[in-house]
Amino acid sequence: MKRIDELLESIELREEDYEMITEESLTESELDEIKEMVLKTVKKEKEVIDFKDIKRRKSKRWVLPLVATLAIGGSLIAGVTSQNLGEVFKVIFGENASNIGESGLELGISDTQQGITLNVQGIVGDKQNAIILFDIEKSEGESFKGNDIQFGKLSFRVKKGWEFKGWNPFKGFSRVESSSSYGCRRIDEAYQMPNQRIFQLDATLDETLIGKEAVLEITDIIEVQQGDWESEVDLVDFFKKHPGYLEQATIPMPQDLLTYMSEEELKYEGYQEKEIENIMVNIPKRALPSRNLDLDLYPELKSNWKVDNIGFVEGKLHIRMYGVGNPAYTPSFKDALGNEVEMTYNITVTSSSDNQDEDISVGYYVYDIKDIEALSQVKLSSWFQKEIKQNQGTWQVPFTIDIKNQEKQIITNQEIPWYNNTYLTIKEMKLSNLSLQVTYVGEKAYGMPKMKIKFKDGREQEGFRQGGSREKNQIECIYTFGVPIDISEVESIKINEVEIQVE
């Protein structure tokens, strides 16, 4: 990583660009002001720093301050120290970064392969949850092509036996054990640089992370262009050439392709009565059988995600798809004005197979397109990523999760209402600044109740249901907050609207 002064020296200006520039040293207060400008930029959700949007001005004095701001923005990520760890994590936590305390650790370790450096900058965690900030950077200053990055394989491993794998870092979410999960995404666009992409990785484990040896590993860094792409496949022409698909026998909707939640479960998931009614009424009663059509809607994508069967059922277009691994896209349709056609039913099921190294995925999608005439008025246009360049190699950064857990234990025997007029008893809660672990006991101890915390100042914050484990009539559920909180400011915990005071 180059220092700021080295970055400024690499800027190429023409002779006339220097006419209005007087060389001056930045004072410490001016440097702090520039840093504050960068951090404020991050808070603006829709502002994106894009060099193509910068207009030329008559005065050239704006050039260096702007580049200096961008350079410092990158250095806040690349030059992590224990003193500015909280400032760095503002890019994902905002003002909540002040609650990190001893649960955070600066790392600043890297691995360089094929001219690209993987930098693991810092980690914030508790016993079972970790949030890792890392970036990839082209070492020679070359810009990444396309507007996004995909990894051939990304894994976060903690001691022997635990591994989290994913193929799509923007939508990726995979589970290795029933209660272990991982997810990775790019952070706010305002902090992305042409030659640098910054990511946040979240992981939840069944047992403690603290003190364990871990490794973040990436195999193949793929530069991609993501967006909505129109298909060149003419489905109207397909039906004309294969009329048998217009009139075909249907089957009862397969059990494994049905929405798995009952009305009662949807209620406890937080859906309103009208929403539940719409969900239940749109579940198809009849479906298309598997026919191994093997129709490729996007041949240029070179994906194994193919149409298994397609046709009209009870006045709606049904598409059944299958493939190996994660689905490459979900088909969608747009009318002449660019409005997306309503998808009334959408389910994708992924399962493992004894005969396959990768999982098998099946998707079933239903659209509000009543017949071939209505189909002729819309275009197939789906969101996915096209590969531009693949950087092959393996980047590996090992580190020790040497953080301290800040936790408050709450013992209670509070009952909460559950499914079908039953109750769960809350035996114990463990509150940390990143998550809440709750132990429930009951005859129907399954699923995850809703949870939110209430602060002393009246604010409320919902918990994300992240994972859990079940044994006989007991379940342990983990809820994460997404940002660090100050546990001393928590007044109560609400579970299915039953409020439990925190002493």
C-alpha cells in the first residue's frame, strides 16, 4: 500500500494544471478535516464517488484536495492501527463503532498473488459471531474492470472442522451445519476505489471463536459486470415451434416446492394478516412436471442453470428450472415501459446429492402472464453477472481471533406464546454487544421467535435471526444486531412482544 504522499506524486498533471497551484503543507487540523469529509461521505447512502461524474473547472486548485480526500479514504482502510480501529469500522457501523471496545482487533495483514493484494484489516466479534473487514487491491494501481467482483471460492475457517464456503459474495449465504452461517458483501459504494474493493464478512459458529486460529482464503478473483440483461431467446417462437408445451398435463404442486411456512409460522415471522393472505392465495395448486427440457435462456452466460419445463397453468406462466450449484439468476420479465411483471410465486430449493460434488438447485417461478399473447408484449430480462476477467490464484491470510467477549447473562423463566396455543419458556439469555443468544424450552421447541431490544432512551432495534441448534425440547437461537451496541444502555428485551427487563 502506497503512502498518501506517494499517491499524490503519481498524479499526472499538465503544465497548465500547475498555474493555479501553490505548494502548501497540510496542518494537523486540516488533515483531520479531510478525514472527517471522507467519513461524512460514507453516511450518504446514495452518493457515489465516480471519476466520470467529475466536471472540469476553470480553476485547477480543486484537483489536489479531491485526490487527497480519496487517497486518505483508501488509507483509512489500508493503514489500520489500534488507535484508529473505531474510525475504520465507521464505514460499516457509523457512530456505533464507538461501542466496539475490546471486542475489536486490528490486523493489517495481507497476502499478494498475481499483482493483487488481499488485506485483512480488522475483526469485531463476540463468542460466536465475527465481522471481518477486508479488501482486495491491485498492487500496481491498475483499475478493476466491470462494476463488481465475484470470488471463485471464498472460505473463512476457524480451527479444524469448521469451514464456511460461498461462491457469490454479494448474494452468497451458505450453511455447513444447521446452526452455522456466513455471508459476505461489499461495503458502501462511496468507499470503493478504482483499484480497490472493500468487503464485510459476517460469520456465526456453534461454539466460541475467541482465541481460535482462523484463516480467510480466496481462490480466483473474478471481475464482472452486473446488471439487467435481455435474453435473445424468443419464448413466443419457442411455443410456436413446440405447441405441446402450451397444452400439457399438470401435477399437484410438489411438496418440496411448496412454501414451507404455515399461516401460524408466517404470523410469528412478523407478516401482517393481509400479507399472509396474499402469500397463501398465490401458492399454486397445480404445477408443471419435470421434463428435462434443458433450455438455456442465456447461452452467453455459459451456465448450467437451465429451464426444465415451461408452460401456462391456470392463466399464469410457470417456469421450472434446475442446475448444479447456486442458481445463476432468477428469470424476470419487463413490459415496454420497463416495469417488471409481477412474480406471484418464487421458490428455489438447494439440496445435496450423494452422486454430486456440488449441490443440486431447483427453482419454480410463476408470473402474471396469462397467455402467449401477453407473453409477446414483454421481454425476458434478468439480473446477473457477466465475467470480464478472471485472476487465478489463491490468497490466504491466517490470524488469531484474540478479542475479549463483553457479555451479560440473564436468567429467567419467562413464558412466551408460541404455535397452536403452546408456550416456550425462556431459560437463559446471553447479551453481548453484537448478539443475543437465547435458550428456549418447550413441547414445540422449534423455529425462532421474533426479538428486539429496547434502549433506555426509547430506541428499539430488531435482531436478525442468524442461527440456532435444537436438542429434544430445547432450542438455542442466536440473534445478531448488525452493529455493536452498548449493552449497559439496554433496558429490556422483547421476544414475541413479551418484554423482559434487563437489570
